[in-house]
Amino acid sequence: MTQIPEFIVGIPTIILIMFSLGLCVGWLLRILVARFQMISYRTDAQQQLDQLRQQIAQLKQGQSVVVTASVVAHQLADIPDIDQSALPKLFAQNISTTQDLLRYCSESSAVIQLAKSIGVEDFAIQRWLSLADLMRVPGLNAEHALLLEATAIYSAVELAQQKPQRLAEKLARQNSSLNILSDLPTEALLASWIAQASNI
């Protein structure tokens, strides 16, 4: 019987050892990559948290803060005093949100045309547009928009020109007679709205 050389017999053992070493190295590399990714995610999250804390501190100190606002879209029914009978007609014109309404009525001729097609006065649509424009600001709801409108602020552009302390005084004065809000927005919140309105 021919005897198998010893180096040939040892080949499977060597292959098994190399395969095991490869698995160990592969798992080790995966663990290291995952650890580095986790550290990176934590660093990014911490940086974002620090920036947010800094913005809050600046708001408390009355400083201006540059905020990139993402525009908010509401359902048409959220617009105060909107004619409920006009909603189906607006839906038929593919207008279902405040953003749709603002986009459709970007020109004055479109406002007149829309007023005729749904059977309302154009000044009613102008009012809806004013409230819808204010409601684009994140955190600013329909009741806030009504109170701002009562203080002769009819758009996000006009809101961006306000001073938080002065605006707080005007809102408090109007709300005392109109009683629109149970809780008035704080100066810090007004400062946030103003900053966001300036970046819409």
C-alpha cells in the first residue's frame, strides 16, 4: 500500500486553520467598521444637539438666529372661516392643501378666475391666502394666524419684519379684546417664528 506523504495529509488542516483565521479577521473587521460608524453617528448627533442648544440659548438672549424653515402645508379645512361649501369645488381644481391654494393663486388673475369658478368673492380668497401664507411657518396654527391677521400682519414676509417684544405686546392687546387664544405665544416662540418666516 502506497503511503501518503505527510505534507499532503497536513494540507486539509492548514486549509481549515486558514479558513478559521479568515473568518476571525472578517468578523473583527466588521466589528471595527460598525464601531467607527457608531462613533461617527454619535458625533453627528452630538453636533446637531449642540447646535440646537446654541439656537435655544440665542433665542432666550433675544439674539437673531438663522433658521432654515421647512414650509408647512395644511388641509384647506384648517383655514379659519373658509366656506365649507367651496371645498368640493376647490378639490375639483386639484386644490386640497394650503400649499396648493398658494401655488394656484400665485398671480392676481388666478385669484379672480378661481373666485368665479367656485362662486365666492375674490376678497374671500385673498383672506384665505393671507391665513394660508402665515400658516406656512412651522408651529404657527390657524388661531395664531387669525390673531396675527388682527394685528395687521397678513403674510410671512410681514411676520419676518417684526420684533419679538413689540409683537408680543400687540398680540396681547388684540387677544384681550378678541379672545382668540387661551395661551399667548412666548417671546422666544415669536422669535422662532420670525426667524423661520424670514427663511421661507
